[in-house]
Amino acid sequence: MIIIVSVFLLAGIVKGMIGLGLPTISMGLLTFFMSPASAASFLIFPSLITNIWQIFSGPALISLIKRLWGLIAGIFIGTIFSLLPDLSSTSSWTKVVLGIVLIIYGLWGLWGLVATRLPSPGNAEKWLSPLIGYITGMITAATGIFVIPAVPYLQSLQLNKDDLVQALGVAFTASTISLAMRLSLDSKLNYADFPLYAVALISAISGMYMGKYLREVISEITFRRCFFIGLITLGAYMAIT
């Protein structure tokens, strides 16, 4: 119980501060105490509820769904029919890949603080969106983390700030639902743990409110830098141990 509260409180603070990081933090830390599949089952409800709120934060939901339907479909197909070993794998492969994804995410985050976004895909968006979605889905099924490569790709679409936040919510919601479906198909969702899932949700929401307050008193750039360096360190430790 203490571990669940602490991890999701911290993950919520990070999401409240910078708008993302909840599944990344929760998966990275919970896998020290439980299997990756069990860790993923705990993030379903906090991730789903917070991201549903995010998709209704702007007026462009319908137009974004029409534009991103290929990405959404790719996420579902990639997660359900992944070619990679999934979270239920008993080998150490899952933890190593999770560590590598954390390192890549951290490096991308640090690079993004000083560099411009990736170039817009232009006419290639029609076929690139399903491909990016499928790759994101496979990584989601293997690690429980659904930010790579979806987030850098969405940032390249030249959306305004509000539409980008809403688009991220759409992608994260699709990833969360597809991950829940995959875990259910693999019989990895333990319905007896619903009270603990509720504790995780309450902790995450409480952390988000704390993060929004801290955003007013702490430099967001400094916090982001520390966050991404921490992810790289955590990922390296997971990959080599």
C-alpha cells in the first residue's frame, strides 16, 4: 500500500508539473517491487482517468480524431498483435527493454529542451501515422510505456499548444485502453486488486494537484532537466542489473 501511494503520488506530481510522465514513472519504479505485467495493471485507471480529462480540455476533439485515426488504429493493432515479447514474459528481456525505453525517452527529453521539433511529415502523414501507431503499440505491449515514438511524432505535426495537449490525450487514452485489453486477454488484470487500483488513482490525482502548485514555485525547465536525467539513470540501472 505504501509503495503504491508513494509511486503514484510522485508520478502524479510529475504529470502535474510537466503534463506527462505518469506511466513512465510508475512503470519504472513499480517493476522493482512486482512483475511488469502487475505494474502495468496498476497504471491503467490513473492513466485512463487523467487522459480522458485531457482529451476534453480543448475544442478540437472531433477534428483530431479524424486526423489521427490511423495513429489510433495502429496503436490498437500494435498492442494487441505485437511481434515483441509482452509484459507477461517471464524472461529478463522485458525489464531490459523497459530500461532502454526509459533511456531513449530521457535522452529525447533532454534533446528537446535545446533543439527544435522534428520536421513535419507533410504528405507522408497518411502512411506514417499508422506505422508510428503500430510501433508505439508494440512498445506499449512490451513495456507498458506509450510515449515513444508517439510523442515526438505528435509534436512534429505543427499543432498549436492546446491541440497538442488534446492530441497527446487522445493517443495516451488509446494506448491505455489497448494495454488494458491486452492485459485482460493475457489474464493479467486482477479484479481482486480493484481497491488498490482506486488507491493508485487517488494518489495520482492528489499528486497532480501538488504538481500544479509546485509548477508555480519551481522552474519548469530545471524540473524537466532533473526528471529526464533521473529517467536515464533509472533506465540504465534497470538495463544492466
